[in-house]
Amino acid sequence: MPLELVTIPALSDNYTYLLHDAKSGATACIDVPEADPILAELSKRGWSLTEIWLTHHHHDHIGGVDGLLAAHDAKVTGATADIHRLPPLNREVADGDVFMFGGEEVTVLDVSGHTNGHIAFSLPGSGYAFTADSLMALGCGRLFEGTAPQMWDSLQKLAALDPDTVICSGHEYTQANAKFAITIDPDNADLKDRIARINSARDRNEPTVPSTLAEELATNPFLRAADPEIQAQLDMIGEDPVDVFAEIRTRKDHF
């Protein structure tokens, strides 16, 4: 039985997630933009928070940690490489590390690029991956600290997961990402269909994340830099996918 997943909007456009194991009562929060909506959800469900997992150091992903810890005795997990700018950690992890939660293995992936030390958490048993600002719905994070080759390698790690994996990313950026994606991949019927569904969801004020990896592989231009149609659109046929990715990222930065 998969772990229960709850998606919580926070701040202006962030998402945070609760992961709950009904058998043990263990509950993890993945990234903490602010404490209040998380505390409200925990109270509503009668859950006690036992763990906090942090993907990277940006304030909109860690700003509510102290508030959660004031109310719950939770253990904090984050990247060893980011320890100097994260809240105090109880568990330090690095690429390839595995720990247990709710009877399942959690695998840590270094997905640096948006920041150095950014990690993702993959739970193949339940089919979830918490990717924050690395792989996002129809996008990827801006390269604030890392390089294009670094981010491309990170995205390839995530692209290799089971296509049914639920991608739990960190922001409601999907509609804006869609407006850019169609300029890079204008003939993609799957993308056009997804854009229609995204616009309909936003009209109803519904979230567009999580998404599935299969959706991202079919429609996210940042994962499709090796696709001949996208390369043709960019006049980069046969070029290194890393260079194609870098061009897509540069165009998005100026879109």
C-alpha cells in the first residue's frame, strides 16, 4: 500500500508535501516554505510530524522549519554538501544514500544545477520523487549556481526513474512554463493537450502538480534536448544535447 501523499500550497506559489505511513504513524514533510499551512494540515488529520526532508537551502524551502520544530519533535534530513546553509540536521545525506521511511527505501539523488547541493528524494516503492526546483512541471530550475552540463546530468538521473513516478516539484510555475514550452516544441500534440488541461485546472484554481514522469518525458522541453524535432526547431540538429539544453535554458531565462 503506497504511502499517503498530501500536497499543500504555501507562500505565493510554493508547494510542500506530507508523506504519511498509516501503519507506523510516521509523517514526513518535504521542504518547509512556511509552517502555518503545514501545522494546520497536520492538526486536521491528527498526524504528528516525525521527519523533515530538505532539498536545498533557498529560504522558500526552509523558512518554516523552526516553526514546525517548535510544535513537533521531528528529525531533519538534508544534504551534507549544503550543511553550511541549512537548518541543523539530524541526518546528513549524499548522492546514492538510502534510508528507510514507513518500511520503504528512500534514495537520495544529487540533482545539483539550480543550486549546488540540491538533492531529490526517490521512493520507488510508492512511486514518488520529490524534485523541488530541479525537475519541475514543464520546466527545470534556473541555474543560479550550477552549470548546464551539471543540470542536464541531474535531469538524466530523474528521467531514468520509472515513467509512472509521481514528480512532486516545488512551485506552481506550470502555466508560465507551458507558454514557453510551446515555443520550443510547437508541433507536440501531447504538449498542446497538456496545456489545455493546465489552463482548465488553473481556471478552477486547482494545482497542476504533482505530475508524472511520463508526462514530463513527453512534453517538458528541458528533458527533450535530444529530440530531433526540438533540435530542428532550434537549428541545432545533431548537436550535443547538453548544448541544446543550454540553449533552451538561456531562452527560458529571457522569455
